[in-house]
Amino acid sequence: MDTTPSAAHTLLADASVRSRVTIPLRFADGYEVTAEAVTFHGLADGKEHVALILGDPTAAAAPLVRMHSECLTGDVFGSARCDCGPQLREAVERIAATGGVLLYLRQEGRGIGLYNKLDAYALQDAGLDTYEANTALGLPEDGRDYSAAAQMLAALGLAELDLLTNNPDKARQLRDLGVRVRFVEPTGVFATDSNIRYLHAKAEHTHHTIRLPETAAFATLAG
């Protein structure tokens, strides 16, 4: 996609707010907060992404924003094979405390879709890491494009923000699309014996800012 300044400006101007609705959220641990859910017209990829406005985004010098890729297994069913569910829970509370937006992006499996993600899990069980499994399926290691996310931010009037992420590609893509990312704040580290190999792959292969403890399970795999 063309991300020259003029092309990026045209892209960001293409989207508009479609609807707004208030939703009370309640998580499994009892945490509750009210969010304003926003939908959009004109998103570049045609998907039904949604923004959750939490707290008062105008209260801070720059709103805190997280771009969270949909993970049915982790977000809904609590799968311990990834850290998505805990990251989502953490992000909602941190954003609500300072004011900002959570962009919930329909990019299951880093953009490869649910069925392909489960196929990749089977290959990971056979010894491949998360990136090797995707490429073994003939798919990109990470197929996510954040053009629609930049459009959503523009439609909400957010030209400058602090980004909540461990993934340097998210900040890089937003900046290329004309969004001013003031600071990048890391998420927490939610390591378990079930996801430690996955987290190590993200830290080592795509340079996610994750400080990981060694666990008995990973020591066995690495050895």
C-alpha cells in the first residue's frame, strides 16, 4: 500500500464514524468499566473493526491507545497458548485509568484467520515455532496491515497518541501512515509454561519488547 504523505492523508480521510453505543463491560475477575463502542464506514480492508473509548481521551496530553488483534481462543475461551486474553484485560484497565481507545481489530492469528491459526497450532505441536508454522502453511509470518486502524484513529480525531504495545511493527506502521506516536508503552508479561515458547519466538524473531523469565518448560524445550 502507498504510504507517501499525500496517499496516507487521502487514506485517513476515507473513513468516518458509523455509530456509537455505550456498553458496560465486565471481565471474569470482576473488573467492570463502561466503554463507548464505535463502528466505522469506509475502512480500507472492509472488516468490522470496532473502537472502544475508555475514560476521557482528552484528559491526558496524548490518549493511550492499544491495537488489539482479535484472538477467539485467548480473548473468549482463555487459551493459555498465548498472552492475548491477559493483554486485553490489562489494556482495558490501563486505558480506562488514563483515557484512550482500544482498537479491537478483526485480525485473527496475526491476519491468517481462525482455521489457519488452528492448523498452525498443530504444526507448533510438532516442533515449529509460531512464525515457522505460518510459513509452512504458505502464509505470511505476520499478515497484519494497520491502515484501517489509522483510519479509525483519524475518524475519532486522534492525530497523536501513546501506544500500548510490545510489537515495534505497530508503531512503525502507524508512523508510516501519518499517525504521531509520542511514546510506546510496553504491556505486561503474562508468561506461563503453556506460552513461554511462543513468547520467546516473538521476542527473538520480531524483537517484541518482552522480558521473559526462564521456566522449567522452556528450559526443557531449549535443551
